[in-house]
Amino acid sequence: MVREREVITHKAYARVGLLGNPSDVYYGKTISFSLANFSATVTLRPSPELVIQPHPVHDLVHFSSLPQLVTRLNSEGYYGGVRLLMAVCKVFYAYCRDNAIELSDENFTLSYDTDIPRQARSLIIAGLSGSSGIVCAALNCLLDFFNVRELVKVEIRPNLVLAAEKELGIVAGLQDRVAQVYGGLVYMDFSKENMEELGHGIYIPMDLSLLPPLYLIYAENPSDSGKVHSKVRQRWLDGDEFIVSSMEEVANIAKEGKTALEEKDYSKFATLMNRNFDLRRSMFGDEALGGLNIRMVEVARKVGAASKFTGSGGAVVAFCPEGTSQVKLLEDECKKEGFVIQPIEPFPSRLSEIELKTLQTK
């Protein structure tokens, strides 16, 4: 008989890589924040058996016809969220076992929902980090269900989210997972020394009110995740001087951006946003970034707005330093191009007061 327990629900919000990405996978530095515009929700219900519940839309297996199945696969891909839930369960269990964290033998049913815009051919949206949102929300449910939140350090949780995604072959770095675990605005230092000595980066929460008004631009059919990293990654590993120096400059942009935000030097901030994208483009090339993704950046720059990818592509973050009139011009240009634009609603830190105090004392 299942002991009466409350249903547990957690949300994880989409994230914006503001500055420094993609240097998080190159021992770099980044600034990211979570946004309330989109989120993934996972619900855990105690049950006699352990059940991973398919989503009625994202894990569709019933079709009216063969043409509908093919159309569906062409637009939505083969992968839903069930595999993500299964992977995080496996990684969570392994971590607890390896660290002598005792778990009860109670079972549960996991289900999920998400309104983070889908990416063509998969649920992984490179621009807003949809896959890690589902995993992060599920991890929080497991931490509470088994009452082990205090035994799994905050700094380690992003590693567990990433490990679950790597189980599935998802190409990613820690940045997205840190932003979703911590919430709010976070400066991250992934230096080699930190990663090798601590097993994770140094994560510094920042005052969310330092952010100027920002806008999200995205297309209905963004580029695929993971492709943009392959050749550059190998060149970096091979010690390619151009890639190594460019990635170091990208990382330094985050460091300079932290100072610019703290000093409210938004002119400098805009310059850094644009430089961040230009460096990414020079390293990865237009073919890898995708014409549609580049066009979103160009549309913003056409009206004088600063802009860059929120992640690997699929969405763009824009800043209009000239204010309302410039925003209107940007909205008009996006409408002409068929892009979706909306004000970004940053989401505050999701850590408890106890967890924040723990971080502040380190």
C-alpha cells in the first residue's frame, strides 16, 4: 500500500545565455539568466509502480494515417520527453548509490508538460534549453520525494542534469543547467582549474535588476542543436590558435559584461553582445549557424539593436539601447520577416534562503 503523500510539482524555466556562450564547454566564463516566458513542468505522484507517463502531444504514438505520421516526424522529430525523465531517474539513482545516500523503496509516476518552443526534429531547443528544463524540473521532484535535497549540493545538481542529457547523446555544456538550477542572473566561471579541482564551476548569483529591458526573437522552425559545436570543438582540442584565442575572448566578454552590468554601462553591454555574436560567427561559420538564425540577428541590428544567440541558435536576445522608438522599429521588422518577438521576463532565483546562504559563505 502506497503511503499517502502529496503530489510534487516543479517548474524549470527557459534560459538565455546572455554573454560568454559558448565558452562554457571550453573552460570559459558566461552570464545567463532564466526567463519566465517559457517553462517545463514535471509532476511526481506517489504510485504502486514506477511509471514514466508519455505526454499526449510530445510523445504521440497514435496517428490518423501514414501521411500524418510522416508530417509529424518531419516537423516535431522522433524524440519527446519520456527519455529525458528516464535518464534523470537513472542518473539520480546512480549518484545516490555512489554517495551512500539512502533512498526509500516507494514508487511514483512522473509526467511532464512544456511550453518552451519546440525545435524541428527534436524537443531539444538549442536557443532556450528545453531538454534541460524538463530534466531539471524532474530532478527537483526526485530530491523532494526522497527528501534528499540537503544531501545533493546545489553546485552538483547542474552536473546531474547534464549527465542525464549526455546519457542520450545530447551535446551541451553546464551553462544552461546552472541557469535553470539556480534561477535568476548568474555569472559562471568554468576555468580549467575550477573544473578539475572542484568538478564544477564557480557560480555567482547577480542582482536581476541590473538587466536592462531585453527582447526575445525566435522563429517557428529554428536550427538543430549540437551541429554547431562539432568542428570547432575538435579544432579547439587540436590547439588551433584562432579558435583558442577567440574562445578566450568570448570568455572575457562575460567578465567585462559582469562589470558593465554592475556599473550599468549599457552602451558597453550592447557592444559586448554584438562582439559575442561576431566571434561566434567567425569561429563556426554561416553554414553551421544557419541562415535563418543569422537573419534574426541581422534584423535586430538593422534597427540598431544589439543582438546575439540565446544559445546555439533558434532564438535571439536583443537589446534596444535607444528605448521605445527603437523597440517599435524592431517589432515592425520582425513582423515583416515572420519572426516572433516578445519582451523577456527574467525569473528570480529559485534557490531557498538556506541554499543561498550556503553559497554566500563559500
